Amino acid sequence: MSSPFQSIQVGGTARYQTPMEITTYQTIDALPERLAAQQTMIIYIAPDGHVTHLNGPLAGQEGVRLGPILQGDRFLPAHQVTTESAWQMGSTVERQVYDARKINCRIIIGGEGYNNYTYRIVEDRWWRGIPTDRPGWWGEFTRYSGWRFTPVYLDRDCQTPQKLDPVAMNNNMASYDLTFLAPLPYYSKPAHYKTWSAASSTSMDSDGYYTGTIILANRGDMDSHVQYLITNPAGVAQLQDNMLETLLELPEMFRTDGTVLVNTDPVERTMIASTDPVDTAFYKLLRASTVLNFFLGDLGNAGEAVWKRKYLRFTSVVPAETVVHLRVRHTSPLASITAILPQRFSRAW
């Protein structure tokens, strides 16, 4: 996932504005803040979908808001690795290391206007929304950058000491220092995608392929890798290696493979089929037997996971703020290929 698609539930954020009222707003500064949205907004989305507005014009409407301390949310956590020799002046930069992001913040629960019972409700909802085994989403918004999200876990249990019972003397308030861990150090927006269908091609090429072009934009400030989703994959496909004009030919795919995902990111598995089979002893024997393979054709390969059928290596990336024209080809007129380009950002805004 790159981001949750509905960060704030529709409705309830601002009242209806009549056309006559709208004409009175000549500048953005004249708008009420709920419409102008010029503050930096920060929200946390729990795994169950509950939204908590931590900062901005709606901060605290769920009973939880940010305190005065916030660290690690904005910039990419990176550092340089250097080496020094005996007579060298200074050092040599060898590479960059990108660590997991850690967001340190102070959370304030309850406060003025809450009684004992409503404080307990708010606190219970907040702690149930940050389980240790499932990620939530940390999102930040400005008018310039829009929404950007990163999945986060609670790094460790809360260690903040409490001097008094939160409901003592009818205070009904508590503050906690928390650390959220984002294993992916970058922020994301919803990925851009577009689908090409072989049936849309005017005719088959002389070499037996249907050919098309998919145009996508990387609007992020970080390099990204294209992902291809192939439906009705029976046949052979050729896919472009990101910004290179090189077309890589995939191994033969079968109807039984189902939908196939091709990921050009070298960190991920290159090919995954929705029905990747378990390699049984029967299929192993079938591929080892020359005589059986002659009579039964590619039945042995059909019993093997798609990523094992051929070695593939994608070497290129789509640079930041670049438009890429991707050539795709397939031998089947029923096939369709969807190109997906993740949008990654080094900073929250």
C-alpha cells in the first residue's frame, strides 16, 4: 500500500456554503480556517479506520491532540558513510544509509470539557487504535504539498511516568511521550496507474506481438520503480525497463497462473502469480523427464512458480519529477497490462 485513499471521512468537516456567501470570499485569507486549511494538519488513522486529528483546525475533536514536542516526522532519516586513510585530508563519502523513520511526539488526551466517563472513552479509543502488531497511518497535509502518508507502528510501550491519576481532582487529562516507527522512511501519495489492453491495438506486429504505450508521471521527489499487473496472461509479454528503452521478455505464462504482478524494484520479488503452485514431486519428475516433457509439452513448467521459470533483472528507475513512456507488448489479444508508479516523497511537506 502507498496510502489510505480516504484520509478523512466525507462530511462533517465544514458546513454548506451558499453561492452568495462564497462570493464574499475574495482571498484565501478571508475564508474560515476549516475551508482555507492553511495550518499544517496531522492525522493518525488506526488499523480499524478511525481517524484522530492531532494538529490543525480539527485538532482534538476526537479528544486527542499533539503536545508541544514533535521530532522526526519531517525530514528523510539518512546519514553518510565515510572512510578515511592515513594521509588523507578529510574523508571520502562511500554511500548513504537510510534508516527507519522514528517520530517522537507528545500526545495529550482529554482536558477541559471532559468528565471522568468521556475521558475514559477517549483514552480507550486511542490506545486500541495503536496495536503493536498492525500498522496505522501517519498523515500530514499543507496547502502546498497535499496529503502525504507513511505506515507506522508503536515503537515500544509507553514509558511516560504519571504523577497523578489522570482523573484526579476532576482534571481528566493525561500526556504521554510516544515513539512511532515508520519502517519505510519516505512518505507516499496514491500511486498513479493506467491500463493498456491488447484488444485496443490496431493490429498484430509482424513478430506476433500486440504493442502499446503507457504514459505515467513520477510526481514525487524520489526515484520510483514501475510495477506491472498482467491479467489474462497466457502467452509471452515484453515490458520496458523503467526509463530504458530495453524490453525484457518474460517467461511464458499460462491461463492457470491467474493475474501476474511484475515488480521492477530489485528489493522485491520480480514476479508473483495469484495462483503460484506448490512444486510437487510430480511436477519435478515431469520436468526432469525428457520423454514425458516431449509428449506433455509445457505442463511441467505450468507447475512451477512464474519467478522460477526465467531469470529477469530490471536495472533502471524512474527519476523524480519525470514522465515515462512505457512500451508494453503481449502475444495474446485478451491480455491487459496495468502499469503502476508509486509516488514517494522524502519529506512530510
